[in-house]
Amino acid sequence: MPGRLVLSEIHSDANRAAFEAAPFDSNGVLCLDASNVIRFSLACVGRLMGNLGISTGSRVVQLHNPANCNDHREALIRLSLHVPALVAAWLLTHDKRYAQHAALHLRAWFLDPATRMNRSLDYAQAIFGIALVRSAGVIDTLHLVELNRAARHLEKAGVLATAEFGGLRDWFAQYLSWICESKNGKEEEIAKNNHGACWVAQAAAFAALIGNSGVTALCRDRVRNNLLPDQLAPDGSFPLELARTKPDSYSLFDLDALAITFQVVFTSGNSLDNLRKYSLSDGRRYKRAVDFMFPFIQDKGKWPFAHDVEYFDDLPNRQPGLLFAGLACREPKYIALWRTLRPDPKTAEIIRNFPVRQPLLWVTPD
């Protein structure tokens, strides 16, 4: 049982400070298994930045939750690493063994009634004792976006029967209905920060796999009427992300989520469907966001904002926003910089926010 709580400042700058609370018992031993809840409040001039999605930015935090389960999310991330890598290997080598092994994963996760994943995320990112149902958990299936891209390539390999591919599309059709119609999904769709962008990226990818033109059109409208107007400042920054505890990480994440959407719903020509060239009436466009982040990706030391409270030095990596914008806008400097960056992050939290890892799947026509 904790006897005292030690509050330590772990980061500060001119505008904000982040704190960590550690519980100790009467003998000075850290209580890692304490079940107490800490409630943060502010008793001075300023503003408490709470409920930002991580423990270092939440107002109510349980010291330890033995019932908390990350195993399913970690398994989903492993799936998102393995299947795209196997399909990319098949595209490169034409060795069907890679495609066959990818098909085994797809059968287990989406087709076999004994093992397949539920077509909903009712309890993803639940906080036991505080919030069992949270719309924020919908973001976890962002890791199925590149898997969808891989599946579209895999259809040509002949390793899944026609009926099996139909079953795979049916699974994603039902899951797409859930993220469009459930309370969790609807709340996530209208989120104004990167959560809203990730919802659109997912919906666009799943709609592309099953051929749902209505949802594809909805995603285009969300970009035109919500994501760009609500998130992108005239200078190309993402103010909602810059105000959070990991401004660099979340800005890159939002940049990539938007890039995924543009890549999926892109239509050739000069119509409004060409979202990577589409701009608002005041000139705001996706390329301006890439231009804003470019110097900080190139030289992290130029970052003028608060440093992330964690993993600041683990970024950048090969951000897909650079690659996709470089190809679409014919900007060689974007691609040249992308080539110099780390291709495979090793930190689990960075991998979680890095959903495009096999660029071959995206630049090869399916």
C-alpha cells in the first residue's frame, strides 16, 4: 500500500511542464502493483492538459492495472508486420511460398470461425474502472490498412480460393459497417486531431478492398470539408498536434495518416478527387504540411516547439508522407530525404504509430 506519492518533473519548457507520479510504501519501496488511482488537478495559474491519450497526459491514472491487456493489440501489430512483408517478398521474388504463408495468416485472422477476429472494437483501449468503452480504440485497426493493400496484391497470387477472398471482403465489409455506424466509430470519425484522420484512412482502405464507392466518396468529403479545414494551419502546421505532449510524433503521425488517405482515394486528372493537389480556397493543401515538416525531418535540431515527453530521439523514420508527396508532386528532395531515414523503427511505441512499412505495396499497381 503506498504511503507517499512523489511527483517529479520529467520535462519542461517556457510554456508547459510534464510530471510523473511514483508511489512508495512506508519503507521507501516503489509500489509497482498498487491499484490506487491518481487524480491530477491544477491549483495555480495555467491550464491542465488532460486526457490526451497517454498516461503522461491523462487526468485520472491507475497506478497499476493487472487486468489491462495489450496482448491483442500487440498481436495485431505483429500481423501488420508479417503479412505485408511476406507479400512484398512475393512481389520481389515471385516465390509463391511467401504468398502462401501470408494466406495462412489471413485465414486464421479473418476466415476461420474458431480463430478469426471479431468485427468490432467495442473495448479497445479500455481503462478498467474509468472507461470501459472508448472511441479512441478504433485507431488500433489502422494497422489493417497496409494489410488491406497487401491483400489486394495477394489476390493475384492464386493462394486463396475465390470463396476465401469473398470471405475476406465480407469480414472487412462488416467491420467497415461497424466503424461507420457504431457509437465508437461515429465519435472517432468526427475527432478533430489525428484520430479523425486515422478513421478516414481506415475507412478509405477498407472501402477500396470491398469496392464501396459510397464510403470512398465520404472519405473524400471528410478530407475536403473537415480534415484540411480543421487540422491544417495556413503555415502547414497541425496546431492540434503541436498542443499535445508529443507534438513532433503526432504531427508526423497526422502527416502520414493523411498521406495514406490521399494514396488510397487518389484519382488521376485535375478533378477535386486529386486530393494531393487539391487545395482549399485560402491555398491550404497537403503539400504545405509536408513543406512545414520537411526542415524538421531533415534536421531534428531545428524543431522549435516543445520536445515530446517520450521517444523524441526515435523519430523521424521513413515517413510515408514524404514518399507519397514526392511521387505525386514530383519533388525529388522529398524522396531523397526519405531514402536517408531509418526504414525499420525498433521502439514498440514508434512502430505502433508507423503503419506503412512496405512501400513496394503502395507504389506497385494492384
